[in-house]
Amino acid sequence: IDRLYADVPDQPLLVNTFAGVGFQPYCRQTVWRHFTPREAAATVAPVNTVRPRTAVDDWALLRLYTKTVPEPVQVAEGATGESGAQPPLLENNRAENSVTYIALDAGIVAGAFQLTAGSSGTWLQLWADTLQPDSTMLSVLVGQGLRMAAEKRWPAPLYVASSDFHGGLETILNEFGFAPFSDRVRMVKHVVKWVRESVSTAVPVVETTSEVVPTSFAPPHAVQKSVPSSAAIDSGKA
């Protein structure tokens, strides 16, 4: 099954239009924007609990994703139910313009953020347990995301999305100088993918027969009844 995604403004007309052709909403987001991330990053100190992602972190990141992302969103993002499917946190289609960092808490991966540079800005995506009363991890992720984007001199503005399951994130974004930019609805349409496969066709088997032995045969039209001669008839009368 293939998936088609649509990211549309949270307006009834647009949402209903896409829903009419088979799209289903699976997440609502508020996109926040920061025009001067370098100035904000100047006040953020580096921490030794944040480092770039390595291959050995994949299992811990998968656990983080399944723990912090609701199951309906996981299904919509194709992270479950398919052999070899990976969540967006592990499947990076723009690796040349993107980096992923992990944040540790007592040696355990407790958060992650991903920076992706584009032609008109940089996208910051966060993964953490935003429902915890302690918002320290969220502050670390947002602050270090700002700092890394500034160090790499990636284009401004810096965008980050606060999903409807990200409790408490908007307060942190406001503290770092982000401002709401747009309300969006993420939608997905599942499409059956045609697969061409070779199919074996049953072929009738002709059974062989034993060798035919030729025999003498006279066709019916070749057999003639013997007609008695007139002499034989006369002798019979005698």
C-alpha cells in the first residue's frame, strides 16, 4: 500500500475538499517560526548530553518514537504494519541537508531533534515525551536545535511544528522567541499499489501411447461377395 500525504491549512473548506477524495486527517499542528535564530542561540550554552546520532542509537530511537507518538500517527506515517518500514525519525530522505541529534538523560536516549535545511528556511522536528511535568528535556531540545542551526549557518527562519499531542511545547517555544505562523492539518490517503508478478499457467499434458503394430487390413469397399456362375447354378438344379 502506498500513501499520499497532504499538508493543508486548517480551514474547513480545504480539509473537506481533500476528505472528499479519500484523504483522512491524522494530526493537527501549529507551525511556529523564528526569524533570528542566531541571536537566540547566542544565549544557549552547549551541553554534553546532546550528540549526533549514530547507528548504535537506532534501537533506542525506535523505542522513543513508539513511546512518544500516538499509534494512529504511527500508522499514518507508515511506521507499523509493513515489513522493513521505518519511522521518520530513522528514515531520512534528505540526509545531505539534514542532521539528527539525540539527548541523553542518565545515559538513556530521552529525546531527539532533526534539522533539515531548505531553500527558504530550516525545519526543526522534535521527539520527546512532552506530557511529562518536567519540561527540562524540551528546553534542551529547542535550545540546542537553535544553537546547531546557528553554528551550521543554515538559512533562516527556523520553523518547528507543535502537534496536537505535544503538550507543553508551545510554552517552551514562546520562551525562546518563536511565534505562531500557521495552523495545519496533516492528511493521508492509502492507495493500493499494483504489483506485477509472474503467474504460472497450467498446461495440459498429452499422454503418450505405446507403439502401434501394423496389421493387415482391407477396407470395406475392397471386399466383394463372390457371385456364383451360371454353370454352377445349372448344376445345382440338376
